[in-house]
Amino acid sequence: MSLKKTDLRDAVWQRCGRPVRDESAQNVEVTNEEIEQFLDEALERITDWVPNKTVRYITTVADQQTYSVPSSVLNILDVYRDSAGVFYTKFDDDIWLAASPLELQGISIYLNPALYDIVMGQVVALERMNAVDFDFDPTASEVTLMPQPSSSGDRVYYLAAEAWEWTDSGTFPLTQFRRAIMLWAEYQVLAQLEQRRSKLSGQPRAGGTIGYQAGFVLESASEKRRIQFEAEALRLSKVFL
């Protein structure tokens, strides 16, 4: 079951003490749009720890050494060259159930368990047989193969690191990331509340009169969420190798 951004937004709002979010209110503290922006940032921060690993390929041109890759590729983790042009025959026959040849272009190994088992379980053998040296330029979105391909039409497959994103419908497929997403958004909301409420010291607010003590509590709670996020992101980085 996928995560819904709107559900997480409301859950974050609840866990942060139900601050004023009605944009028509005079003393609005955080808006739905701001919370959703924090949820977007959460995926960006998670990507720093656990990027989405995808399988992609480029088609060689004789005597051409440098090739463009999609701008969504943040890094190239491994490059595997199969001169026969068929990457998946190096793996178990079950890969035919995991993905068709066309689907292998940009398919996430984390979102396709069968493909994950096959790729991660046998990728060492493939690397030993067909690994090539390469240089990746993230600014230009180009990869340079070494040695230079001598023939055209071969497929050179690579394992790419890409950013996690919400779908167009505002969902995210990995429920294992829920806690990390929530913690980052809560960290940002609480930090914003501390800043905005500190400017209104002594005035009655939704959570009571805000003074130095309350501001300190919010700051401490925000910092706690940040530390918890980093711990959870580290845990995920060990689970999603």
C-alpha cells in the first residue's frame, strides 16, 4: 500500500500540536502547502542517504567513448558491458518475469522485488565477467567508457542512483520510508513554529501563551526530530543496500 502525501501532511500537523494552518486566519502558523513542501524535502534528504537504484543502458557507437545519460541520474554506481547485447541472460531466467527488455530502461530495483533479488544476487558475477571502467560527469550528465567501444549496437548496462519523487497523484510506493519522511517534515514544522511564535511572545496562541520556555521546548523538539531522522535514514541505508 502506497503512502499518500495528504495523509502524511495531516499526520505531521497532528503530531506537531495542530498549529493554526487555516490561511484565512490572522495568525496562521503553517500552511498545508508548507507542510507538503517539507514532505518533498524529506524525499530529497532521503535520496542523500538511500538513492533510488535503477537499471539503465546505453547503446554503443563504434569509436565513441562519451555518452549522454538522463538528467535524472545523480550518479552511476556500476557499469556492465555485455558484448552480446543481452544483459539479462547473465541472470536467472526469472528476470523475464520481473521485466521486459523495454522496461529495463530506468526500472527501479527497489520497486521490483524480483528484479532486486536477481540484480543484487548475481551482479557480482556479472561485474567480474563484464565490468568496464568509466568516468561519470554529473554536471554534463555524461559517462565516459573505458576502454572505448569498438563496435556499434552493443548495450552497456549501468546501475544508476536517482532521486525519489512523489507520483503525479501524490503517492509514494515504499511504506518503509514513512517514519523518515514524517520525522523530517516534523523537524521542519517545529523549527518554523519556534521561529514564528518567538515573534509573538506573550500572546495567546492555539497551544497557549508563548514565552521563552515554550520556545525552548519547540527548539528542543525540532532538534530531536532531526537527530531521529538521521538515525532512521542511516538504518534505511543499511536495509536498502
